[in-house]
Amino acid sequence: MRVMKWSMIALAVSAGTSQFAMASAQDDSKGFVEDSTFSINTRALYFSRDFRNNPSGPGSQSRAEESGLGFNALYESGFTQGTIGVGVDVIGLLGVKLDSGKGRAGTGLFPTGSDGRSQDDYSKGGGAIKFRLSNTVLKVGDQYTTAPVFASDDSRLLPELPQGISITSNEIKGLKLEGGHFTASRSQSQTYHDSLGLTKTDFIGGVYAFTPEFTGSLYYAKTEDYFRKYYSNLNWTHALSDDQALAFDFNIYDTKSEGQGLQRAYNDGTTELDNRAFSLQGAYTIGAHTFTLAAQKVTGDGDYGYGVDGGGTVFLANSVARSDFNAEGEKSFQARYDINMASFGVPGLSFMTRYITGSGANTATTSNGKEWERDIEAKYVIQNGPAKDLSLRLRQATYRSGDGVYYGSPSIDELRLIAQYPLNIL
């Protein structure tokens, strides 16, 4: 699940209002060096997961607790001038253990050795060469991905790092087209090549802004020997007044096993995937307050499967901190409340809470499983001064399922403390 995923509503609003500028970006190129940027994002993360009264839980632990420091350096050159511009991107990632122990490892922050202990540090990196013609960019090499059918995850210290070819085109006003061919991906807590076990993923799709308020998207992806996917999204936002707005977001995946069908359903380990997973959410904003309701359903055979095609490839409303509510046959509902304290004289401070309940899940332990989750989050972003843009975040999740729907774990209490500081050097 994508704990730090972008809001699809926010993305759609951005797409609709920007209208994907028609002017040629390559004509405006100032040069390889002149348009370069270099940034380092530093993330400190404390991660605690309490399995409550479940000593036989994952890793035969009743608790996992670790903390670390992650550095994500990204250099993006500009493009050379001319009809076809050429540039490079370079990524450097370093994770450092601050606190752990053999009996507390297993949070997914660090690689784990044969002795059950987390490594003191780990690093990975890569680069890509890129070409630009007008408003179309071709990139070859290591790169982050955000397509709803192939999205890299960034919910731990360091992000996943896929390797392949991508092309993005904004030539037509209101239309963004993209495609990709990826053959490897390094997971968040591993450094070796293709630690996600990806064979090959090819995808194509795009987003179109019918109006500044209404956007739609359609994608197709095929992950060799795993599955093929179709994805569609419709998003509508409407301002009722200066301080009131409505937003609706609909997502649907159609997934079917392909080739060897290596990723099966979780219920019996042999069922082929052939399902539809869809969600609909509506949000009403008035002043500092946003109220959201969401419904989600999985129909057909097997769970909605993802992961080998990126840990972020789950753009569903009820994919939250612990559970995705994506089991075979499961239906789930969410109620959420957000408040932005800027209206009360504290810009940068916000709070969120949500409750999700699911039922009808078919798993290895039950044919009608139930689960629920409650999430609470507080976030503050410093607005000015030497520490401007430093964000401090507290995330707490409580998960319960008497049927063990989520990987057989009936009770999980999770706490994350996150401090993140983006430093723009160039």
C-alpha cells in the first residue's frame, strides 16, 4: 500500500487547471547546466508495529520497532539546446540504522541478514539518460514512476527504484500520454538488482482534461508471467463558493492472470486472478474542514494483486496505512475528516482521521472475513526561517480482524514518526 501516496483528487485538479501548456518546452531550454537542479531529501523515520496478543505473528514476534535516517539525492540536468535536447538524471540513496535489535527487526526499513539482524546501513543508486523533442520526453535507465499501473513505492526510508524506458508526451492541450517498458526494480529495503522479482512490465495510458473541472484517465499494463491490467479513473471537482467545494473520484482496475500467473490470490495459493476492484469517493470542503466518504468493492476471482509492478500500484480509495481492503469478494466503506489549521492562524498544521470497515473477504482463514482500521495523522510544515519546509508527521494506525484477513494478523497497532527536510542545492 502507498502510505505516502498522492491524492488522486489533487492530481486531477492540477491536471485540469494546468491544461498541459502548448508551448514547446524544448524551445525554451536554457542548456544542460543552466537548467540543472540538485536536491537532497532527508527523512528520519521511527516505525513501531505492535502485534498485540499475537506472539506467533509475522517473524514470531509480538513487536517490531526500528528507526533510521534516509538520504535521497537527485540531480536532474537541463536539456541541451537544439531540436532534440539531451540530459541526464542521477539518483543516490543511503539508509542508516539509528536503532534496532534482533528481536525488533522486520519493519521493512532495512535489509535483514541471515542472523535476523538489520544492516547498519545500505545504499543504492542509478542514472538515466533523457531526450526531449518539443514536449515529449524519452528516458532510459533508473527512474521513479507514478503511473497507476506501475507506481514505485516511497513509504519507508528509501523509495523503490525501477529500471527501464519511459516516454511522456504533452503535445496536445489537455492530454498527457505516457508509456513504459520496465525490466527490473529494486525494493525499498534491498539493494540488489530486481529485488522485487519483476520479469517485464509494459504499459501505456493517459489523462485527459475534458474541462478544468472534469478529467479522465485510461491505462493498460502487462506484467509478464503475472497479470495484465486495465485501469480507469474519472474525477470531477466543483467550487460551490469561495470556501466550499465538491470532489468525486472513481477508480477501477480489471486484472487477469497472464502466462505462468506467478502472483495468485491469497485465499488458496492456486486460484487465478480474474477480478475487478473499484472505488468511489466523494469529498465536501467547507472552509478548513473536509468530509470524505468512500466505498470500495472487489468482484471476481482472487484479491486485487499488485507489488511486483510497484508497491504503489493501488490507486484505490480504501488502500490506507495497514490494509488495502482488497481481498476477494470484499466490500468496504470509509469515513474521513481533515482540518487545515491555517484558517485558525496556524499555517502548515493539519490533522486527519478516518475509519474503514470491510466485510465479505474470502481468505485462507475465512470465507466471510471482516476487518476494520482507524488512522490518525497530525502534520506540521515549518513555513519560514532556516528550517523552512521541514515537515513533522505523526501517523497512528489501529487494525483489527477477528478473522485474520490481513496476512493472518488479527491485531496491529502501528506508529510512525516522520521528520522530512527537502534541501534544494541547485
